[in-house]
Amino acid sequence: MANIAVIGAGKWGQALHYALSQKQECLITSRTKRDIKNFVDLNTAMQCEYLVIAIPAQQIRQWLKENFSFKNQKVLVASKGIEASSGKFLNEIYEEFIPRENLGFISGPSFAAEVIQGLPCALVINSLNKSLFDEYEKFFPNFIKTYYSDDVIGAEICGAYKNVLAIASGICEGLNLGNNARASLISRGLVEMQRFGSHFGAKMETFIGLSGAGDLFLTASSELSRNFRVGLGLAKNRTLEEILEELGEVAEGVKTSYAINSLSQEHQIYTPIANEVFSILQGKNPIDSLKDLLRS
Ligand SMILES: NC(=O)C1=CN([C@@H]2O[C@H](COP(=O)(O)OP(=O)(O)OC[C@H]3O[C@@H](n4cnc5c(N)ncnc54)[C@H](OP(=O)(O)O)[C@@H]3O)[C@@H](O)[C@H]2O)C=CC1
Ligand SMILES: O=C(CO)COP(=O)(O)O
């Protein structure tokens, strides 16, 4: 009988299910039924002791309220985002439903499209409970190297913030501003997300490791990223609605930019790149925005 299940069979949920099926049987469930091996209904999945949840950040509170009952499960959160309606981080939302010692958060550079091909990858499992990492580590296949960190808030902020920076980088690319401009934007973005994160207690080293620089460099420099592709579309003056409809998958950076904009105002944190992304999403011309950011 399997004791691990993935909840959410989108791109990332399916890739994690593939990875976690290499060493043991792993169940998978989702809102929409799919023809995947070991796809089960939600009730069956919920009987497992280990749950990996890959539902987008903006939907998670509602999903937990409607579907989750705590029976000492150990939950690994695979989503990356900040709740726009409240400005709450995912660990704050999850802790309303599950004790923190039963929670872990995945971070690091990991395009689902590569994980599902079994290509090498390194991930961080962030938890205040090291034994949760020890238990989860055993489930991962050889092609995924896992690291432990207790910097839950740092990892979360890196995973969420880099999506907003990937939108900015996609805009830079779409406007043909060149490699110099993009490298400047990404490196200044790293400093910006570290400034934001340290305000909330994140550790400096998280930003220069896999969760920070690693995931930022990946997402902000590849068309495999949905957030980067949102930026490319915005640079071509396409509407957000058109871009998201064509994408057909979640681009967490859009709503996360709303959350960062509110949080940075409330806490008086200097976040110029995230603020420009927010303004572009509100209709500001991307050329004006990037000029404002990059001129001396
Ligand atoms: N794709 C990637 O490379 C990576 C993604 N992530 C993060 O993982 C999370 C999920 O991304 P990804 O899987 O790629 O996104 P997708 O858009 O591919 O899939 C989203 C999934 O969430 C489910 N879902 C959406 N809304 C609800 C809801 N209200 N209730 C229940 N289920 C819902 C959908 O279920 P259904 O289809 O059954 O209706 C779908 O399976 C995001 O936070 C993303 O940032 C993190 C690392 C890598
Ligand atoms: O988080 C990711 C890779 O680590 C995926 O990024 P996108 O959601 O932009 O595709």
C-alpha cells in the first residue's frame, strides 16, 4: 500500500509524481481526473502519511478549507507564490491547517519539463523539522539531489519573488534590450529580493544558493519559464488576458507581484523591479518602465 501521494496533477505535480514513483509506488490525484498510472480519488490520496501538494498559491487556502483534514500527515509544499488577497506567505497559510513540524517546502531550480525526463536536478527541502527532511529525502530518485535548509521563509520568498523577476527579464528580452541589460536586471533583482526577504527574517545564504540565485538564474533566462513568457508577451503589447489564455497554465509571478507591491508599501521596502512589473500589469508602457529602471 502506497504511503505517498501528490495532490495537483498540473505540470509540476505530474513531474514530481514521475520522480517520486522511481523508488516506490506514489499515488496522484487532482481536481480533474486524468489517465495517469496510480491516479486515485482525493479520499484515497488523503490516507497517505506523506502528501506533496502542487496546487497554485492563490487557490491553496480555499482548497485546504474545503478538502483538508489533518490526520498527522507530513506535507511537502511544492507551490511558489504569495497570496495576493492577504499578502500571506504559504507557510503562514498552511500553518493555519497543519502544525509547522509536519510541513516542508520545496525550492530550487526545477523546470517540470526537465524533471519529467529524469534530467539531473538539485532541490532544497526547507523545514523547521530536520527529521521531516530525513524522511522525505529517501523518496527522491537518484537524478534529484536533495539538500536541507531550515530557512522556510527565505526559500519561500526566493521561490515567489523570482517569478516576478522572470516577468521583468522576459520584458527586457522581448524589448531586445540586450544581454547586458538582462544581466543587470537579474543581478539587481537578486539584491532586491534579498532586501525584501531579510525584512521578513530570511537568511542571506539562502539568496546565493539553489533557492535564490539558482532558481532566479534558471527562471529569468529561459523560455521554458511561464513567467518569462508572460514578460515576452507584455513586451509585445499583448494583453495579460490573451497571454494567460494562451499559456493555459499558472504564472504565479502575476498575482505575486500584487502581493509584493502591497507588502513593500506596508513595510516600506525598496522594491523597484517588482513595482515596475506591477505597474506594467496595471497598464504602464513596458518601454517606459524599463527605461525608468535602467537609465542612470
Ligand atoms: N511547472 C514547474 O516547472 C514548476 C512549478 N512550480 C509551482 O508549482 C505550482 C503548480 O504549478 P504547475 O503544476 O506547473 O501549474 P499548472 O497550471 O500546470 O497546474 C496547476 C494545477 O493546480 C490544480 N488547481 C488549480 N486550481 C485549483 C483549485 N482551485 N483546486 C484544486 N486544484 C486546483 C489544477 O488541477 P486540475 O488540472 O486537475 O484541474 C492543476 O493540476 C505553482 O505554484 C508553480 O509556481 C514549482 C516548481 C516548478
Ligand atoms: O519555478 C519554476 C522552476 O524552478 C518554474 O517556473 P515557471 O512557473 O515560470 O515556469
